[in-house]
Amino acid sequence: MTEAFCRFLAAPPWVLRVVFDFSRHLLLLGPLIVVLGMLFYDLGRAFGLPYLFRGQSRKAQFAIGLAMALLASEIFYVSYLVSPDELHRCRGQGNPFDVLNYLGALWGVLMAVVVVSLAPHVFRKMGSRASDSRPILSDLGTSVYTLLGAESGVVLTLGFIFGGTNDAILARVQSIGERIRPYIQWIGSCLSLEWKADAPPEMLHEHVYAAAFFALLAAMYGVASCFRARKIPAAAGLCVLLALLGAIDGFFVYWLEKWHSLLLIGAALLALYVLGRNSFRARFADLLDAYRHVEKGPCRDGCKEAGHLAAYETRGMNGWGLLPRPLEEFRWTAPDGRKRPLVLVCTSGGGIRASVWTAAVLRELEKQLDEPLRREFPYHVRMISGASGGMVGAAYWVATLEDREATAGSSDYHKEATAAEGATAAEGSDWLVANVAKECLSRVAAALVFSDVPARVWAWAKPAANRELYDRGTALENAFVENMPSLGTKLSRLGPDESAGWRPSLVWSPMLVEDGKRLLVSNLCLDALLVQHGPSIGEEDPRFVYSRSGYELGRLFPVESRDTLRLVTAARMSASFPFVSPAAALPTVPRRRVVDAGYWDNYGVNVACGWLDELLRTSWLEQNVSGILLVQIRDGIERPEPANNHFGDRIARALEGLTSPISAVLSARESVMRFRNDEQVEALARRFHLDKRFGESFFQQVTFEFPGDAALSWYLTPEEQKSLEDEAKATVGAKALALGAWWDERRNAASQAA
């Protein structure tokens, strides 16, 4: 039996020899595994990636199936070419059957993987309720059109292979091979690859066919890129792009053999060097004039122009922000002069999940607090701060808010910007939440595949200042505005309503990559929150500046902030979580990149507590406010850890020596922010409690946390959206009675004081 096993290993069956040979090329095998994982095993579900490959239109599913087949065929054919010659019986004879055997073996293995993947889903479906009439293929995320597209891709591949059986075509191809033979010999002599250069002439035709197939894929990708990713699904483009990369890798492996790794690394470094010549490759369209100004040339010493960080301090506190008014001047008391409750909302990041959760909670608060008395919750919200997706939903909620006079006697405080905007909600779903829940992932992914990559290749063709802006960041902005038209409103247009006291002030706080400072984007002047000062031995000034933790966008770019900055651009700045959207560079000197606010404070509590701390040093709260409510809307944080002993858990425990430092850093990023914020809220509550100007219940906080699970990226299934809305109703409902009682208590206290 031992001898038989040794003979089996020495001369395995044809199919296994092919599989063993293919398994050596991990760079080729990797893309296929990733695609199959997303299609059948929900790989990347937290980021919505499986949605790119299923649930699309019929034409899109056909294109995806075709592209997947071309990817598999290209990878298989490249693996065939780079495998040892002794593995193939008819190498270089113009006979396609050896290629067919090779492809057939691997396609058979692939089909076996697919069948094994489908079987559990099929049995689960057969055991489900009979009333569930959804087709099995729909549940699996595939369709008949995907299979038809895959069959078309296989037929196209066979057409290329059988081209070798035609004598006229074969002679023409071999003549082309003879023309390029001297160049191959020259490359081989340079790299001492005599056996490659002296290969039989007939072998060259296989590589000519490979080049033709590569040219076909490149042409398909080029044509798709011209459509700006609106017609071709991103998943199809991704498959074609992976096929092209696999072909390039195969070219280096075959022709450059032992030198291929070194040359690949060298080519990659050269490409990175060329791409790095542009300082402002990823930009914000609303600040385009500022980019053009900065790119004209460096500023001389003492320059006070916009965008120069060295001149930030010299511009003064007032006159540069969008609303350069002291905090005390904001009108807040009711028309009859009575004090009103003041609400601060802090919302966390978490992609579309946090965005929908924030919008749903805010909608439920305004509805359930109005029962049975109308308490006008939206008009009592003074500030909303937060990060990432939460601020997208909050910004849309604020942008659609109507004037108090317009909503008198109405059951809804919001108005859609267009007629279609309010008519697209599914049955039983709130129109505002439904618009927030619309997917943006396909637009972003398509821009990444069809726009970002070509833009990097042709970046040298036009100066950055004159090149049209379109990357995945711009695509995300466009998708936001298409789904939520009110986000296209300029930030400065909200200023008068904020001054009047009925529209909340939004505060975005993205982080700057180079120095870790914050960039505050708001209609408020909040520079006082960005400077830490106090006494210091050896310094005469009792307000010695310890550090500056950030900048205000309104002071960095006063003209652009007033005239061009939109809500959607501020939302994108705060939600720039690479690699979903790029870390765009601001037109500043020195250069600064903007990333997600969640890197600094994922919950927005730091800004809110700092703002209240500044107000406590004035008499504004005492004169205008009857009570303060801090509302924290958090994406799921506290989730129970399953105690199991599965295969993956054992592997994870075995690797703890390597993974513990990384796991600790990632855990600290989330937990430290939360614990620090809770400490700030506790300290603030203690100050209000000890201050004799306010009562014991003057300051309160309430937290609404999503306990479920949903995708983080910009796509939600209908089931996930419904789960978020149902949880919002239940979570707010559980605390609505207590909230209403506190609200009435503070309102009555204000009446008695008056």
C-alpha cells in the first residue's frame, strides 16, 4: 500500500496533476478564491461586497457571469502556459485538445466547488416554509442570467482555443510569432534564458493567442471605462481587471522566470513613484478654486492667504467662519420669553448601518415624544456632532427640517426637496429613512474599478488643476445627493436658520492624517474647543497654550466655505474611511489629508462636551435654557462574545502570540474613545449637579444603541433596513415615557420661573 501511495504521488492522475500544478500559482488562485467567496460564502458581507455579485438586474447578472467566466478562463490558460512543458502532451503542436484537457480539469474542479457551495443552501431552502415562494437561485444571489453569461464566456474561450485548429489562422499566427522572435531572443540573451529564446517556433502561437485574449479583455475594460461605470456592473469590471493582472503576472513569470519577482517589484516601485508626483490627486470638488490657487506656486514668508496653516493664527477669531457669532448671541428662548430645553445629539460612525440607525432614531424621537402632547423635539436640538455614517443620516434629517411656522399643526417636521424623494419609501417604511437606506456601494465600487484605476494610469496627461474630478469619493458624493437631494444644499444657507434657533447646527470633525489634528466643519465658531491652555511654571501668561488640536475649515478657506461648500462634501470628509472613499488632500500648505472622524472620536461626544463646557463659563445657559438632554445614538458596541470551541477559534488561540498586539490596538481604538467620552459626560454631569444655578435634573443623557447586526458599507438588504427601523421603534419606545416626563418637568420649571 505504501508503494502504491508513492506511485500515486509520483504519477498522479491527469486531473490531480493539473490541480497540483495550478495550486503552485497562489497569485493566480487568489483572485478566483476571492470572487467565489463573495458569490457563495458571503465573503466581505460586513462591507456589502456580495451585493456587487448578486441581486442585480438581468443584464448586469449576464455581464457578471460573462466576466467571471473570462476571469477563470484567463487564469486557467495562464497557468497552463507557465506550467512545466512535460505536463502537456501536445505542447506547441497547434493542437487545442491538450489545452482543453487542462481547462476541463480545472473547470471540473471549479464546478465541484460550486455544487458543494450550493448544496447546503438548496437543502436549507427545501426545509423552509412552503409559503416562502422566493426562488432558490434568488436566495443564492445568482440567477439564470449569470449562468447564461458564464456559458457565453466559456464559448468565447473555446472559440479562441479552436482557432488553433485552422491551418490558415495557425500559419498567420506562427508568422506573427516569427516576427517577434528576435525580440524574445534579445530579452532571453539579456537575462540568460536561452531555453526560452530557443523554444520551438510552434510554441509561440500559444502566447500570441494569450496576447490576443489579453487584448480582448483590455478592450472590454477600456470600453466599460468610457461609460463612467453607469452601464457596466462593478463586479464585471473587477473580474476583467483581475484577469488582466493575472495575465501580466503570467507574462513576467514565463518570460522573465527567476527575474520576474525582482522586475515586478521594480515596476511597482516605478509606478508608485510616477503616481506620487501629484500632491493633490484625490480632491474635494467644492474646493477646486483653492486647489488651483495652491498649485500655482509656494507662498512667500508672511503669507496670510487661505490654506496656509502657518497663517491660521494671524487671521483672528472672528470674520472667517461661516457664522462668526459668539455662542451667547444665538436666540433660544420661546416667543413668550420662557426658557426651553436644549438637546445635543451625538451620533457614531458605522457606514450605512449607523446612517440609517441615526435617521430612524431621530424620526422616532420626534414622533413618540409628540404623543400625546406636541413637544417639537427637532426645534430643541441645538447641535449634532458625530462621525462617519451617523452624520450622513443626521445631516439629511437637519437639511429636510422645515421652519416652525410651516409645520404648525402638521404631524411631520420635514419636507422632501423633490416630489420623487418622498414617494419612494417601501410599504411601512418612513420616507426619510428609506432615502438614507438607499445603496451607494455600486456607484463607489464602479468608480474604483472604472475611474480610479484609469485615472492613475493617465494622471500625467493633464495637470491636476485642469483635470475633471471623478473618483470613488466624488462618486460617493453623487450617490448621496441622488438618494438624498437635500444634501446638495450649501452649508452657509443653513446659517440664518441656525441663528434663528430652530435649525440644529451640524459639526463634522474629520481627522488630518499627517498630524492627527481635527478639522471642524460647522456654521459655528468652535476654535475655542481646539486650543488647550492653562498656567505653566516659567510663563507669565496664565493662559499658556499647551497645544492646538485642530483647525476650522471656515477659517482655512473662508471664501470657498461660504460660497461652494455643500453638506454632502462635509459628510464625505467625515466619512472618508479608506478604502471605501479616498483620503483626499486639502489644498493646504503644508499638505494635509482628511480621513474619517472615527479615528479621533467615533461618537461625537468630545465636541458636545467641549461646547457645553464653554457655555458653562457664561450666563447664556442660565438665561435661556431650562434643561439639557444629551442624546447618544450609537452603532452597536456591546455584543456578547460567543463561547465556543470551533475550528476557527482554536486556530485564533494558537496565533494569539502574533495577533495579540494588533488585536489590542484595534480594541483600544474603539474602547478608549468610549471610556474617555463617558468620563467627560460624567465630569460634565457632576459640574451641572454642583452648580447652584441649575437643579439636580437639569442635565440628563440618554443612549440609543443598535443591538443587531447589519452591513457596515453603503448597502443594506431590505431585511436589514426593516430590522433597523423596528429596533429604533422599540428602543425609543422603551424610553419615550421617561423622556416625556423629564421634558414636561423642565418645561414646567421654566414656566414657574417665568
